[in-house]
Amino acid sequence: MNTILEVKNLHKSFGQFKALNGLDLEVPKGDIFGFLGSNGAGKSTTIRCILTLIKPDEGDILYNNVSIKNNREAFLRNIGCIVEKPDFYINISAWKNLEISAKMYGITPAKNKIAETLELVGLTGKEKTLVKTFSQGMKQRLGIAQTLLHEPEIIILDEPTNGLDPNGIIDFRNIIKTLKTDFNKTIVISSHILGEMEMMVDSFIIIDKGKKIVQGRASELLSDRDMSVIIETDNADSLYAYLATSSYKNRIRERSLDTITIKINKEDIPQLHKDVVESGQPIYGFTTRKKLEDLFLNLTKSEGANVAVN
């Protein structure tokens, strides 16, 4: 694995509260990297340390195997970021905002560069529109455009889908994938929306209470073992009684008035579907649950944590 960004033994306290407690992580070059944890786990604190907005009490951050302590300016020239939400001058156009941002980066991009960037994020035709008329999703797109002006190698996004509607989330996902595949960007996304991250990331880390719980490739950590199947019916009691007398008895994990959840391996799902249909009970839904949610809850033991799965 070619590591582009590494956090080593990071500690940070705010008074008596220890936000980071020896955190380690490695971001593979060229990945969409998920930085996952419940609210208060230490994600935003880590990002602020990486961006040198706050100073860690202990530990180091390396960019291409070189500490950023003595290389801060060169490091930041290769970083684009959105922390929480992008800020703009709302009474001027999208184009003017990007021109001003470019000057703050100390660059003067050609007009075709700005046009290409706006096209990439889906804002062609909105160049002269005042930002105050933009929806939250459009502002988020403009924020991504803003981070791309100086052609950074790494893009860091802190809770970037907060406040977006479903269409905005889908648009955001497509932009991020394009930045990876077409522009070879490394993208770090901090989020607690596990279902969305599962559809996007190549690798991820889960942290809890300022510590690493697990890190690795999504393809390895989210295997086809122990998947959850949610069966929706109008008579869960009858279906439960039927399944409880079968080989699925010890696989039933949850039961409500109209759903039953079964833990099962992927290759066994077709047989389960066949058996459920043969039960004669009316079935209205048969879906797999997000596997990342299960991994997260199993590792953090935090069923009550503020984590979204859709």
C-alpha cells in the first residue's frame, strides 16, 4: 500500500476531555477513504489537526512520509478541504467567488480552468448566478470547485452531505467518484452516515473515543459473511413461528410487528428466499441491511450512538 497521509499516535485534550487518545491511521494514495465514527468520536478534531488548525498535544502527521511539522506550507498547498460547510460571498456570482478564492491561494487560473471546474461539479450555466440564490447542494458543489482550484493531491471533506437532500447526496457521490477515477485525487471523507459511505469508499477507518477500532480495505472488512436480511410481512408472529422450527432458528436476530431480521451468508440468501415464499405468508419486502452498520455496531458496542445508515 502506498500511503500518502499518515497519522501517528495523535493525542489531543480539551480540558479534562480527551478527544484523541493515541490515534493512528493511514490513507492509501488514490483511495476514497472513509473516516467513520459516531458524533464525538474525534473525527473533526483529527481533521483540524491534519489541517494545522489546532495543534495536537502529542503525535505526528506525515505527508508522503515527511512530517508536516517542518513542511506545513508545502503540505497545505497539496490539500483541498471543506470543514462542515463551505463559506462564500453570497452577494456575488459563483465565478467571482472562485476568482477570489484563487487569489487567496496565490494563483491566477485561466478562465477555461474555472469553467472546467464548474462543469466538473455540475454548475455550468450558473457561473453568473449570485450564490445567495444557491441551494445547499449547489453550495456544496461550489465548495468542491473551490477546493480544486489549486489542483491539490488530497481532498478532505468533513461531514460533506449534512443538509443535502437525496438528489444532492447522489450528485455529491458521483462527483467524488469522478475526482478519483478521472483526476487521480485521494479523498478523505469524514462521516457518520454509514450507508452512504458503504457505497463510496475503497478503504476506511472506524474510530471510537479517539482511538482506532479497525482500518482496512472495504472489500476485505465488508465480506459476504454474516449479512442481514430484513423480511417484511403483515404477520411476523406466524412467519417467526415457521422459521423457528427450521434451520434458521438460531439465525433470527431481530423481530418487530412487521419485520424479521436474519443473519445469513450471501450464498444462502436464495434458499432463504425460497423457504420464506414456501411458508405461505405474505411477503412485502426482502432486503439486505447495510453491512457497514453491523460492523460498526459490533466493534464499537454503541447501538445508541448517533449514526445514520441511510
